[in-house]
Amino acid sequence: MSNTEKGGMHSVRNFLSCRQVLNLLTMLGFMLNYALRVNLTIAIVDMVRPNVTSTGNVTTTGNATLAGNATLAGIATLAGNATSLTGNSTSPDGVDVYEERFEWDSYQTNFVLGCFFWGYILTELPGGRLAELIGGRRVFGHSMLWASLLTLITPLAAHINYVVLIVVRVVLGFMLGASWPAIHPVAAVWIPPMERSKFMSNMMASSLGAAITMPICGYLISVAGWASVFYLTGGVGLLWSLAWFTFVYETPATHPRISAEERREIEEAIGTTTSKKRPSHVPWGQLLCSPAVWAIIICHGLAVFGFFTVVNQLPTFMSKILHFDIKQNGLFSSLPYLGKYVMAVASSYLADYLRKRGTLSTTATRKLFTTFALVIPGLLMIVQVFLGYDATWSVTIFSLALFAHGAVTAGYLGNGLDIAPNFSGTIFGLANTLSSFGGFLSTWMVGALTYTDQSFHSWQIVFWILAATYISGPIVFAIFGTGKLQPWNNPPERVKISDVTQEEGVPLKSEK
């Protein structure tokens, strides 16, 4: 390496540490992760020709949308009816048209929105385990790279055929499903235990992505048409992928830019909690029989059930009962997401500070912040039962509930890294797979309770159920949760794994 190159790397090293670069790119990655997922939910408003009569039954969950009668055999029938509208500069509803619009009814529209989760739910658990075996950097980076490419071809897929668009969305979900659990193995080898709460708050940048994506995409559609949404998010995703693979490495030992001081700090802080040789097998018996693991899974499932219900059903409640369109109010739409991210960051910094100073143990910290993050929304749902008939109160209550929910990053969300960093991807993948059904279940619940009676009384039952759900999660976690490293985190190896696969490099302490 030349002196010029060495000088350049030295100046970059002085500007940002490798962990700071990792944190920054992880935060941006989760912002884009959300943008790549929801861009269709924003663009489809302009993609579909208005006033098309529905021909089927549909059950909607917002981001988790399922077509009630949707079967693979029915796709061909749907595709036959999916024709397009072209040629006019102004659509029948008086909106300027920059791209062709499709004659999809509400059943077809929700079908194409919901098919994302067919692929998404398949790769949660495999993605986490794959990241443990080959490295989270590869899995997270490739999931985002291919998702970005699929996003870029989404407009073309829509123009070709309705079925092609469905296939693209299913594969997109397949790719993005692996990204969330993959980041835990990254933290296991890169982030010292006392800094992991702060790192996990980067996952909540998806909420920040929501607050930014919605208004930007709305503006783009108004000036350049719906296809521009996919070109922008896909293009930015490609640029992010390039930066990720350029500046992020699998381990500190393989990073060419890392300083000896930073590498030593990371390796000594992590110690032997994360294996140098990635475990070749999962001790499924001990993992599935561990109360600490089930505390995370159950708490996550109940929390996601409440979160999905609040986020996805709030617009319906506000519109049907209070006759207030929250989606059309940009401030009310984005404020809860911004608040959630602020709470995630603030609570995570506080949690790590308390743990570093020894004020609270890891176990006490996780239980305290989990209780705060979920009991507060539960109590607010009780308030909603009595005051929810007023739009101002409802918006305030739901905003505060989502704000408090952000503290889960300092609670159970990163607890898998405490109890078993070698299998943190598997644990979160398992929890996220099961919790994904929460969105579907919440939709069924609301539909069953309000189908024949769209009254505030019916919604009061929904709010009581949410209160019980939110409060039950931290109770389970308080009883069975722990922050202690589990003995099965380092199982005996069954097979020898090659050094090439490990990419560990030479241990720092043996360097002269």
C-alpha cells in the first residue's frame, strides 16, 4: 500500500470509527428496508383506476395484508381482469396521470399488497440461522441488494402482467424477511455487550423511514408519476448496498481499516461470549426448552400483535367511527413514527449507561424497559376505552402508545444477544416468524368484532383486548426473562468448519 493510500485510510479512521460506520449504515439500511417494503402501499393509490367495483372479499392489515379468498389458483383469473388505462393526461377522478393506471378492484389491489408476506414469513428463521453460519454482513447486504433490484423492476412487472408483479412482490418479501434477524449476528461480533442496546435502536430507524418515505413518495407521485417511487427507493437501495459491502466487514479481525485500539476494545469486551468458530449446529432441544427464549418469543408476539393492531387499524377506527381521516393529515401520520424512533434511541442510550455504571444489572434493565415499553401502551388502551370517542384524544393516546413502544429496543428486543449471542439470529428469526401471524390475527379479530356492528362499543372490546395483550407480555418476560448468558450458547462442535468459511483472521493478541 502506498503512503498516499495509508494516509487516506488514516484520515478516514480518525473521522469515523468502524463501529460508527456500521451504526450509520445499519440505521440507513433499516430506513431503506421499510421504504422498499411500503413503497407499493403508497404508489398503489395512483396505480389503480378509481371506482372499480370489488369482486371478492378481502381482509386488510395495512402492511400485513391478506386477501381473504386469495389462492394461487385464482391468480390467473385475477390477472385476466387486470387491464390498464392509458392515453389520458387526466384520470376520471381529476388527478394528473403520468403512468398508466390499472383496472384492479379492491380484491386484486389487496391481493398484490398482501402477497409480500408470503415470501417474508418464509425467510425469518432461515435468514437468522444463515447469518450465524456465513455472517450477518453477507445476509443483510444481499437481502437489501436483491430487494433493491426487484424494486427497480417493479414498474416493468406491473406493465407486463399482474401475475409477474405478484411474483416480484413475493420474492421481494423473501429477500427482506432475512434482513431483520441477520443484524443480530452482526452485533454479536462487532458490538461490545454494554453498547448493544444503542446498536439495536438502529432497527427502529424503520419508523424513521416511514415518516420520511410517505411524504417524499407522495410528492414524487404528484410530479413524476407512481413509477418514480420505485426508481428512487430502488436506486438509493443500490447505492446503500455498494456502501455496505465497501465499508462493512464480517468481523473486526478481517477489517483492513480498523485500528489496533478499536479491534482490541471490541475483542476484549466480547471475550468468549461469541465463538470465534461459528457453531455448526443449533442445540434445538436446549434452545426450545429454555424459559428465557420463550420469554422473548411470547413477549415479542404479544407486542407485535398490539403494534400491528394500533398501526394498521387506527385509520379504520378514525374513519368509520370518528369520521377523521388520519391518513390525509401528514403530521398525525408521521408523528407517531418519529416519536417511536426518538424513544428507541433515548431509552437505549439510558439502558447502556445504567448497565455500564452498574446501577442496574442486564436482567433488571431488560425487564424494566420492557415493562415501560408495553405496560404504558396497555394502560393507554384502557384510557382509550373511556375517552376514545373523541378524535383529539384518540390521536394523542395512540401517538403516546407508539412513542412508549420504542423502548423495546432497550428491553427484550436485543435480549437474544444477552442470553445466546451465537444463536441470536435464530432466536429473533423464530420470534419474528411467529409474531408475523400477529398482523393477520389482529385483522381477523377486528373484523370479527366490528363486521356486523361498526360502533364505538365494538371497538371498546378491541381496546380491552389490546390492553390485556400489551400488559401480558411484560408479565411473562418479568417471570421468565433473564440477561444471563445461557450454558448452551457454546455447544460442542460436531463437524470441523474450515478457516476459509470463518474469515476470522489472525487473533490480535498473537500479533507482534
